[in-house]
Amino acid sequence: MHASPAIPLSLLYAFLLVLARVAGIFTFLPLPGFKAGPDVAKIMLAITLTLALYARWPAVDPPSNMMQMAGWMLVEGGIGLATGLAVSFLMEAVTMSAQAISTQAGFAFASTVDPNTEADSTVLILIAQLAAALLFFALGLDRQLLSILARSLETHPPGTMTSSRASAEALVALGSGIFSTGLRLALPLVALLFLIDLGVGLLGRLNAQLQLTSLAFPAKMLAAIAALSFLVLLMPQLFQQSAGIAFAALSKFLGL
């Protein structure tokens, strides 16, 4: 008798469920140029990462019907979406601060095409997105994300995921971190630019013959560039602190 080459159904179900969890992460993961990349490359990346986690694949009992299997895959996809969304909240905080600075400093008048969203965006926002992505890999957050994903397959195997309301609320509360972290990054520079506007306005009131309005625009841009050269030194520390909060909430959501 010839050996049957068929793949065991339990192994196939485990592959599909882990693939659904992994693929959900890449939906919101804000990697530069990832959304604009070819779909085949995205699919191969998700499959490769799923195969790399083969040692953590759980033993899945065959579902009673296809509706149960579809429900399991929807749950796994939701877990992946929540994980990618947590990382997206972390990186969008940097983009939010760049948006606030661009509006006040005058960089918003010059725009270019954002390769991620294919929409008009300022140069400072593009630089902030690239800086956040570089910090994500430079600080080893990608390894932490993979570690959380691998451990979640052991603590909550596919088909058994349950989450409390408190852990879900902690994950949703990360959305407010976009504004708090963004303001912490942008507030010193926004305050400096406000003082420049206030000083120019007072000098204009004291002597109406001084044409300072035309000088305020380049002065604010130069002050913003000079201040950013100092604030960029604080960005890795603040980004790492925010990452710790985000991954702690994600670990709580996954029950790690």
C-alpha cells in the first residue's frame, strides 16, 4: 500500500487559524510602503511568518461544521486586527504631533504625496512616519510583537480565545494615547511658535511701520527646525515609554 500524502486535517485547521491571526496584524500595521506593495508579497509574508511559528501551532480538534470553522477564523482575524491596531496607535501618535507642528510652523503650505495613503501630506509628516518606523525596528519592538504573538498561541490557542471587558477597554483606551503622546511631543514647539507670534504681534502694535508679518513666516520655520533638532533626542525615550504601555495593554488583552 502506498503512503497517503494527505495533510492531516488538524494540521490544516491549525495553519488556517494561525494564518488568520497573522494576516489580521498586517491590516493595520503601519509599515512604510507596505500598503503600496504588491499583494503577492503581503500574502507570502503572512504565510512565511505563519510557517515560522510552526513550533507554536496548537493541536486543533476538527470543527463540527464549516460554520464553526468560519467563526473561529473571524475571531482569529479580530485578534490580529486588535494587535495591529495597538501598534498603529503607537505610531500614529508621532504623526499627530508632526501634524500639529506642521500647521503652526507653516510646513503645511508645502505638500507631497504620502506613499502609504496616496494622499497629500506635508514633508514633516512623512519624516515623522519614517522616524517612527525606524524606531519601531531600532528599539526591537518588532521582536516584542512576534514574542507576544507566539506566546498568545500557547495561552489562547485558536478557537479558545476569551477576553474580559477590562482588557478590551484597556486596548481601546490606547486610542487616547495618540493625543496624549502627540501633545507631549508637540507642545514645547507649539508653545515656542505661539511666543513668536505673540512677540511679532506686540512689536507690530508698538510700531505700525515695522513690517514684521513677512518676517514671521521664515522665523517660525527656522525656530521649528532648530527646536526639532533638540526634541528629536527625546523622541526615542518617549516612544519607548508609549510602546511599553501599548504592549502591556496588548498582553493584558491576550491574557499573557
